[in-house]
Amino acid sequence: MPRILFVNANLHGHINPTIPLVKRLVNSGFHVDYYCSRQFHEKIRSTGATFIEYSAEMNTFLAAYRPTDRHPFYMLMEYILLYAEAVLPEVLELIRENHYDMVIGDSLFGAPVFLKEMLQIPVVSSHASFAMSKAPVPPNMLVPGIHPQLDHCYEVLHRICIAYALPVPDLSDVFMSQAEHNVVYTIPEFNGDDALDFSKYLFAGSSVEEDKETADDIFAGKMNQPVVYISLGSVNTGFLDFYKLCIEAFADSEYFVVMSIGHQCRIEQLGAIPSNFHIGSFLPQLAILKNADVFVTHAGFNSVHESLFFGVPMLALPIVNDQPMVAGRITELAIGDVGSFKDMDPHTLRTKVSNLLSNSRYKDNCQKMSLLLRETDRLAVVLKAFEKLLTSE
């Protein structure tokens, strides 16, 4: 039985898309150990994989981490490198103890760009966002000396390479985290980037498990109205003023509005709730999208794929990380519209949603993407590639 170590982070957006792949691996006879933080214990166990909890040292790192500055790209780059420095000794110890045949590491938080230089077994990079042929910043932004936080990134990079006697990669290569073998949880048509070396990438497609959730209680008696679903994800949800803006925009309108507000705001803070609203702290997103006509979203990579799976046009209001890139792809493919979260007002929100509903090209393009996401058992292709990789080593 081939033994695989899967190394991942403490983030829902990086764990969730891997779950169907891990289930398929286990059901196909692979033994999978999944190393991540404690909060995902039950989710990993449900796949049939063996959960391995982060050590006390890793948890201390996560609790203590503070960025040295707030530059958007350098801050992420700094976190990636410090995460790699913390996780590498743990992963190497697990490999020594368990004699794995393959390691799959999250592209940003599983250190595959370093592990591929250190191990004699296959290393696969697991990409929870776009596969990229270059870093999303111009080369002059990676020149040492132009920013203290960037210089700290180089300090950590050299520290790692000295500790393990590794060649020093370009900082952009660390960010892109391309291994000899890579898995991406999308389809080429959505990923884009014609300069990518597609021969190195396996596109796993959608991670949607369609029949897991129901929302019959939410939609009882409401199916004769257009459904607008609003959610800003599960992490950055403390946007009370925006939720109030949504109520002002759609109160007593022809729409039935389902709005998820997360756990950083309380429903009672919103004031009177109109009769055409259903609001919750946590709602069954897949079941809602199955019935939705428009999705107002933060443009998280997973949420957008779930919306596309059900053919639902989106209004993207990106906030952080890769969300502006995802929103840009929504515009390029004409599968929705994009707005500025900070500049949004009730009239603009209402107008943009109305346009998404009235312009059929958005729905048509989303339906085309839905068919592409559903048409092939892409996980079977990934499994065959893994089997070939293991037998050829």
C-alpha cells in the first residue's frame, strides 16, 4: 500500500479543496497521513485518512506570528517563508519515522519548493489558488533593499537554505511553488495564464460535493422570487456596515435575500430584518447556491468555484489575498461583475445585482463553465498520474 504524507495549513480555503482528492486516494488503496492543525481533525478523519496534529511548536508559531510590516505581497511572502521554516523540521521527522512514498505539500504552507530539493521521493505541490507562471508583482518589487519587510523575507530565505544546504531559489519561485508535479483545484479554462507549463500541472476540477447539504427550510414558500445570496466567506466577516447596506438595498424588494454574516457580527446588531431576508451566522452554502440566481461574494477561490458549479453569476467584492485576481478572472470570462467593497452603496449594489439578473450573457457563460467543471472525472486522471509516478520511481 503506497504511503502518502499530505502537509497543509490551518486555513479552510487550503484544506477544503483537498478533501475530495484525499477521499479518492484512500478509497483507491493509498494510505494517507494528513498533517495540519487540530481544528480540521474531524474533516480529515471523515476522508479515511489518518490525522496527524500540528506539534506544540507549530501551534506556538501560529499563535505568535506577527508580520514585520503590512505590505500586501511582502507580508504574504514573509508568512510563507516563516511557515516553511517552522514546518520543515516537522515534515522531515515524519518522513524519517514513516518512510512515505510521496509527499503532497500545500503550495504556500507545505514547503514543497524546498522539499523537492531535499527528498528522493516524489513531491507534489497542492495549489489552492491559481497556478501561475510568474509572481503577481513586477521584478523591480523583488529587488533587495527597497523595503524592510522584503529584506526580512530574504533573511529567512537564506536562513532556510543555509540550514538545509539548499541552492537559494528566486523569491518569485518560492511564491509560485512549482514542484515537478502539481495539483490545481480548478480547470484550465478558469485558471488562464497561457504561459504556464501545463505539462507539470494536474487540474483536479471542482471540489464540490453536491449532496452534502440541504436548505429546504430556508426556501420553503420562497421559490417564486429571484434569490440573491450574500456571503463574504468564513474568515473576514466583521463587516456590520456592509450587511446593513445590503438590508437597505434589498429591503422589501422583489428578491429573496439569503445572507451569511459569519461569527464576528451578531444578527441582533442589524436591527429590524425585512420579511424577504433570511440571515444566519453560518449557512449551507452549496444548498443555497443550488437555488440562487446571483451570488454577492468576496471572490474567494473556493466560493467562486462553487458558484460556477451551479452556474450562478457573481458580483465580486474582493477584500484580500488572491481575491482581486479571482475577481479579475470573473470579469475576463464575463461570468459576473466586480465592485469596490469600500465604495459600495445601496443604489450601486441594487443596480449591479439587477444587471446580472437581466443580462443573460452572465448566466449563459456561467452555465458553460458549469458544464466544463462537471464534464470529466478529473480526480480519476489525477489518481492515474499519481499511480504512474509512484511506479516509475
